[in-house]
Amino acid sequence: MLRRPRRNRKSQVIRDLVEETTLSKNDLIFPLFMVDGQNIRQEVPSMPGIFRLSTDQLLKEIEECMKLGIRTFCLFPSFEEKFKDKYAGVSHDPSNFYLKAISQIKKELPEACIMTDVAMDPYSSDGHDGIVENGQILNDETLEVLGKMSLAQAEAGADILGPSDMMDGRVEYIRDLLDGHGFTNVSIMSYTAKYASAFYGPFRDALDSAPKSGDKKTYQMNPANIKEALIEAELDELEGADMLMVKPALSYLDVIREVSLATNLPIAAYNVSGEYAMVKAADQRGWLDGEKIMLEILLSIRRAGAKIILTYFAKEFAKLNL
């Protein structure tokens, strides 16, 4: 035999030399859940090892993660129901704990890169990502709220904005507003292909942000479609996005691949709460080796074409010091 592929697998040194896909701490963003108050560290029941943190605890968590080599964090706030209304007014109120926390983090830990979430659902009494009228999600009217929210987050010191709402035209609306107010250096990582997925369950438990009625299928994408993702990617790139995201990751590796081939922008993928919870549940029962599965999952997302991975495994991966 002239060709023996096993020769390139014969030792760890050779395997490392010919390794095609690499994974490092630099590729990861750690999503963190926030609540108002002091000294709060509540574990999310469906996400072992993941906590809802008050700002003082959040600062400690970020500092600890930065010492491990994780430098980018995506923050998601959980607001009490009494602060929510139809138009998500608290989202751009500078006195809300989320915006104040961003400012405090950037003041105390300026090297931390902070990504925010731009969507109405954490602040909406309807639990939707847009304004609800007569059972319909209003697209253009929602853009104004998203714009105010984005501007408030930029003013607080956010490095990257993450529009996760899936409203049409929101990237251009936000980009124009940011540039018009002098925030030309604030990046936009668009949730370009966010699918209407059942994998979001633990996340919605963590933030109590499930829709009060109906579902999100008129704005989040149909899991059956892939060409639609390419349309969304083209639009977001033209509208000024700096990075494009596919969410979820594991069941959409083909989408990650196709989007990565269609653009020169960096591709992100969100290894979502349900994907994390499945691994943790199986590991706790001894059915799978959680650490090995984590590494295989993250590597598969990178191999599919994602340069950036938002994952709840980020801190755990960093502790391995690979």
C-alpha cells in the first residue's frame, strides 16, 4: 500500500502536527446571567454550575475568569415582573441595574470585553422580542425601542452589541444610530440565523423571559430552512454587522458551515443552554464523560466554521489549561 493514513496518527506528536482544527480560550465568550441586589449567587437548576449573579458577584466571576484566560463576556439581565411593560421602557433607563453594572465592570475591569443583549423580551411584559399588538409582533415600531436600548448600552460602555431580536432591518437602524452619536467603535455581533428552537428552555428559566402568549416563530427562523440563513447573513453584512451568529450550534452545524462559506465576516455560534444542560445531565448520571463530550462539541463547532463560540462551558474549558 502506497498510502497509509494511519502513519499520520501513529503518535501524539504526529497527531498534533497534522491537527486541522484548533480550539483555544481566545475563541470563547462566556454568557453570564445577572440579577439586581447584593451578594446573590443562585444556581440555575437546569444548568448545573451556572449562576444568576448580582453585580458584586458578577465582578468577582469576571475577574476569576480573566485570570483563567477568558476575556469576553455576554451579559443577560433578569428583571422582576414589576419593572416590565409593553414597550420595555426600563431597557434604556440609565438607572437600571444592567446598564449600571456594565459601567462598573468597564471601570473596575477595563480589559474585560463586554457584549450585551439587544432584545425586548427581558424587559417586556409580553415576553416577546418585539412590541405586541393584537397578537402581532410589530417590526418597524420595535426598531425604535431597540435603538434606544442599543444607545444606552453603548453609553454604558459596552464593547459589542448583540441584537438577538430577529427584527428586519435592525442592524442598519442600530448602526446608523450608533454612528450618529459617535459610537463608531462599538461592534455589532448580529444574531443572524436565530432559529425557533426547543434548546432555549433552560435559558428562559434563568431569565423568566418566556412569551406570555403565542411563540416566536414569526421572527425566529424555521429549523427546516438553510437558504433563509444565507439571506439573513447577506442582509446583516450589508447593514453593517461586524460578526454574524448562528444559534443554536449543535443541530445547525450545516448552517454554520454554509454561512461561513458565504461571507468573509467572522462567524460566531451559540452553544445554547439546552445543549449544555443535556451534557451535564448525562454526565451526572454517569452516562457520558462530560469533559470529553464538552471538548468534542466545542471542536465540532469550530470545525464547522465558527471562529467564535458563546458557551456556558467557557470557564470549565479554561480550567483545563489546554
